[in-house]
Amino acid sequence: MRLMVVGGGGREHAIIKKLKENKSVEVIYALPGNGGMADDAELVPIGAKDIDAIVAFAKKNKIDYAVVAPDDPLVLGCVDRLEEIGVPCFGPRANAAIIEGSKVFSKNLMKKYGIPTADYRVFENARDAYEYLKDAPIPTVVKADGLALGKGVIIATEREEALDAVRSIMEEGKFGKSGSRIVVEEFLEGPEVSVLAFTDGTSVVPMVSSMDHKRALDDDKGLNTGGMGTVAPNPYYTPEIANICMQNIFIPTVKAMKAEGREFRGCLYFGLMLTKAGPKVIEYNCRFGDPETQVVLPLLKSDLLEVMMATTEGRLSEIEVEFSKDSAACVIMASSGYPEAYKSGYPISIDPSVKDNVYVAGAKLDADKLLTAGGRVLGVCATAPTLEAALSLAYERVEKVGFENAFYRRDIGARALMAKEA
Ligand code: AMP
Ligand code: GLY
């Protein structure tokens, strides 16, 4: 099989490494991938949003199956276009990717189908939003409707902050067209859980749960990032809660999308908050999470390519999808300064003994040298029978990876361990 993976971060590296376990795989092209994946895939310098070039490449190189991993190409209709030329894909079509592409769409979907989520209001102009916010309960949450590189959510703990958020999103156009509408929603509290699920539009197969660590610094301090580390499974996600989520959230969401004529095939990501009133949806993503994938896929015992193809072909109910009972941890090593300004171009050293457990997110090859080229540079992962063991192994491996100005959180998994003991 000749495979193509669209995307270039740590998530894609984890997908590629797992796909390679299938014996029928002849070649995997990564578009664009990054220099740190050069041993695992053929790098092709085509950007993930360049749909025309992606389609032309697939045609010319006789691609048998494509995995479209990031949100942008999915929302832009990359899967629709590849299907038109006869290339089967893992990932939803544009009309289903809207579940992530528009928060107004997803909130209205949840309301219409009774799926638990935060109460909300939609605003199409700043004046109405200011009026509402004059005496809305605080804290409140302001969200740009469209994709905003993960930065479109503002938790306002003071009224002034909420008004500022509206101003920058709607009046100053901070996120361009993505902010022409906003959602203002109720502030929820409780542990957060990420659940990725394979779905072929009818069956839903949740993967092992995980916990992201979004803040840049230890003790959940500092700015929000794309994710500084993950653990799986998430100890807050008990079998009882999993059952509630399946009945009240996962199945109803997949049914709702089908009923709307927007059948979702691919990986549906449920960002959940376990509130006192039960689990609620914080967000949907139309794709694998990053860095959740880096802890979830190493625990998948089944063949990823087979599971993906069954998802594409609507045969998910006919196959077994099996996960290990072990735990996994991933520590992200970033460039100092991230998520704000940082320097890159520093040589990266990865001891060969840990190479298989490193998923590279932001690096480039300069001759034979691997250099840092991004805020989040790589994720160092481990699996073990217990979460404690997975965490200590991941941190041991961190010592075997280095680059100038590296920084990482020292407390990944600390809260999960506390929850386990409680
Ligand atoms: P998102 O960009 O949608 O992933 O949101 C970023 C983060 O904002 C989430 O992981 C939550 O921690 C937080 N968040 C989003 N919506 C709410 C809400 N309604 N109440 C409290 N926190 C929220
Ligand atoms: N880790 C959060 C996301 O992938 O959106």
C-alpha cells in the first residue's frame, strides 16, 4: 500500500509510526511532515492547506489511502477532493468537519439533539454582545466561531476581559473571518477528559481516554499552549462515566450528524468536562488530538491501518479494536518562550535508545543535522503497566534528548496520579 499522511506535527509522527507496523505498507509520504520524521516517512514539501497540490501529488504518486490529520485541510474539503479522484481517506468530509470548523454549528447541534454542553448565546455583532455582557454571569467564556489555531477561546474572569475579547475578535478582527460570529458561554468547572473515537458514521469506538496539560508552566500556570504533555488513560474517566458519555454524548452526536446529512467518518474528538451535573461537551474536534494521539496510539493493540480502513468503509462494527491496559505518558519539549516568541535553529540530539519513543513536532533537516524549528519541538513518550512507571520512564527518556533552550513541564501526570490516589 502506498500511503500519504497530510500534516506535519507530533500527532502525524505518531500516526505514521503506527501505520508502519502494517506489513502491506510500501511507502508513507508525509505532506509536509518535518525533518524529525525523515527515517519514518518520505517528506514532501507540500503544505497541509495546499489542497490542489495535495490532490495532484496523490494522483501522480498513485496513493492507495490517505490520512488527513489536521483541522484546516479537513475543513477545507481535502477529503472530498481526494475522494473525487478515487483516493479513499481517513477523515471527515467538509460538511462533517464543520463540527470543529464552526462552534456556532456545534453548539446548535448539541442544543437541537439534547447533548449536554454549557449554556450559550450566539452573537453576530459586537453591539449585542456588549449589551449581553453588561450583566452576564462572570466568569464567562468567549469563543470565536471558526478555527483560530487553538487560540480562539477566552476565559474571562472579569467583565472587562470579556468585553476586550469581543472587541479584539469582532471589531479588530484578531482571527479574521473566524471571528465574524462568536459564542459566549457558561463557565464550567470540573476535570477535563479527552476522548478520541473512531466512527464510521454509525458505530462509535472510543479509544482509551487521555488528559492534556494545556498551560505552559508547572501547576497549570502560564499561558495556554497547544498542549505540553498528556497521559492515558485519564483516571477521572471511570467506567461509569464512560458509559454515561457513550449513551448521552458519543452515540447521540454521531446519530445527530447522520440525521443532519453530515455523516462523520474518521476520528471524532470529544473534549469533555466532568461537571457536578454530569459530563458536558466543551468542544468537538474533527480529528486526532495533539498531543493526545502520542499517548493513545501507542496503547492501540490492533492494526491502525486496518481500523482506519474499516472506518472509511463503514465496517467498524465488524472488527475488534483493542487497547492495552497499560498507561502512557508524553512530555512535550518546547523552545523556551513558547507559546510566545522563541528562537529556533538549534541542533537536536536524540539518543538512539529512545528514538522510537520520540515524536517530532517542529524540526528541520539541514544537511544531516536535525535543528529545532517550532515552539513545540518534540514529545518524549513511554508506556508501562502503571501511570507512575510510564511517567518516570518518560522523564528518564527526556534526559536522553536535548537541544539548547529546551523547556518542559516537570509535573505532567501529577494531577492524574493524585486523582488515582483519591
Ligand atoms: P478549546 O480551544 O475549545 O480547546 O478550549 C480551550 C480550553 O478552554 C478548554 O480545554 C477548557 O479548559 C477551556 N474551556 C472552554 N470552554 C469552557 C467553558 N465553557 N468553561 C470552562 N472552561 C472552558
Ligand atoms: N490537544 C488539543 C487538541 O488537539 O485540540
